[in-house]
Amino acid sequence: MLSQKRDMDAAKRFFQQALQTVGHAPEQVITDGHRSYPRAIREILGNEVLHQWNHYLNNRLEQDHRGIKQRYYSMRGFGSFISASRFCKAFDEVRQFFRIRTTMKQPVSLHQQREMFRQRLVALQALVQAAS
């Protein structure tokens, strides 16, 4: 019972802080389905707010970090915060290096993507070899 009250209080504080930060209630809220969210949303944001729950859609950051998660699960986590920071910085730099950028959502064929990836891989290998 005490745990449920703490969860409800935390959810209310979160939505109250979000409301104060944005300045208005959103049209919809997507959460991971925790049992205290519906009531907290009704009490803090109002009944007009559409509440949807989906375990995977609620957090874009989680989706963005999916690649990192796949790497560190196989390593059984990080030994320290410093090693996690070092890994994430290098991982993100390499990922951004290989990322295909387009203007105006131009379609890029799979053949073009492979060729751009190959060219960037050769460039990265040359950089690493020059640094050694």
C-alpha cells in the first residue's frame, strides 16, 4: 500500500512538473502502462487528455539507445561509469559517422547506402591506421 502511494505521488509530481515546464496540458500522453499513470493524468492534466500506453513507444530515448543496449548486453554491462561514458562517446561518434544524411527526406536506394557505407568504412580505417 505504501509503495502504491509513493508511485502515485511520484507520477503526480512528474506530470505537475511537465505541466509547469510546458505551460499547458498536452493533447495526448503515451506511457508504459504503469498502474498509477491514468489516475495521475486525470488529476493533474485533466480528463480531456488522451492516454495511450505502449511499452515501446513512450520513450524516444530508449529507442535511440537500442543499438548501445545491444552492444553492452553482450559485454554484461560496464564496469564503471567512466568506461560506460568512454564507450558511449566512441559508439555515438562512429554511428554518426556512418549515418546517412539526406535533405528534404530524399529517398536513398539500398545500393547507394551500401556504397556510402563502404566509402566511409575505408575512410575510417585510414584514419585509425594513420593514428596508430
